[in-house]
Amino acid sequence: MSGPTILFDIDGTLVRFHGLGRRAMSLAMEEVWGLRGALEGISFAGATDSGVALRVGAGRDRAPMWSRYVDHLRKAAAARDDLAPLEGVVPLLDALRERGARLGLLTGNVREGARIKLGAIGILDRFDLSISGFAEDGVERTEIAAAARQRCGGMPLTVVGDTVADVRGARHIGARALAVAWGFEEADALAAAGPDRLVSGLGLELLPWLLG
Ligand SMILES: [Mg+2]
């Protein structure tokens, strides 16, 4: 018997990268597009890489920028030894998998960026990328969610994320929404978005709900 399918956001949900992604993208936009400080004042919370790139570089060729971005991100991640999943994440992922859950990603990261980030913290192998959604699937998180939904088929889904955008993405595809307010995003705004459950962290205590 197969367990439930659960799709996770990455940044602010599974891990914090202390601005590594933003810096890598900023460097790439400067090198390839000649734009300095292009990301100043742009919030990445709940944003998609594709949406940010469209906003900053509308009309520009994005493929070479993404190529430089992943190079910078890979180097930056390799240079640090303090990157780790947020507390409680690994035991929860492993317990879910042991009980037959299928774990995927619903993320605003470009695919290779997601692979680099999760690889850097040693949890890439927990996820099935063939049932996941990435920035290549759309500019809005709802579009990415729709692509992931198509890959997952019609089974019940749960989406786990840390922003209002994650909750909206879940709603868009008829999935349950678990919102996690680690303290980086306003818990009030998350509550107002109407998730099925709002928690202040991830851990084994969520197993019954996630498997139910
Ligand atoms: Mg997030």
C-alpha cells in the first residue's frame, strides 16, 4: 500500500541559506546582463526564481544567467560548512518515507538550484524529483503547483511551506496546506491565508496529521 504524497517548499521550510541564493543570482545578473544591484529591495519570500528573473530581466536571455547562477550557487554552497536542514526536518522526512509516503518538492527554485541546495545539506535523496514542481514550470507558484499536480496524478496531496504563496499554491491544486512559521515570515499573515494547519516548526509530532 502506498502512503500519501507530500510536496515541500525548500527555502524557509527545510533550510535557510542565509542569502546565498540571492547573492549568486545577483552576481549572475551582473555578469551576464550587466545589471548591478538588480535584486535590491526585492523580497524572495514565497517568490519564484523565474518570477524574479522576469521582473528584473524582462526581454533578456535567461538561459546564460541561470547557467552562471547555478555555478555561483554551487561554489558558494561548497565553501560553507555550516549549512544544515532546520531542526526536526530530517527525522520527519525519514519517518514519512519509512511509512511509505512519497516526498516531492514544490519550489520556486530552478531545478538545478534545488538540487544544489538540498545536496549541500544532504537530503536530496529523500525527494522524488519526478513528482516535483520547479521554477521552470512557471512564473507564479500556482503554475508550478499545477505542474506538480499533473506529475502526481489525482491522488490527495499535502503541501508544506512557510509563506502565504505556498498556501495559495496548495489551494490552487486542491491540496491540504501545512504552514510552518519558523519565525522568518509573519505568522499572522500565514494564519490569515487559511492553511489546514499552522505550526511553529517541523518534527515527528506532525506524523499522524501528515499521514492521515
Ligand atoms: Mg519558502
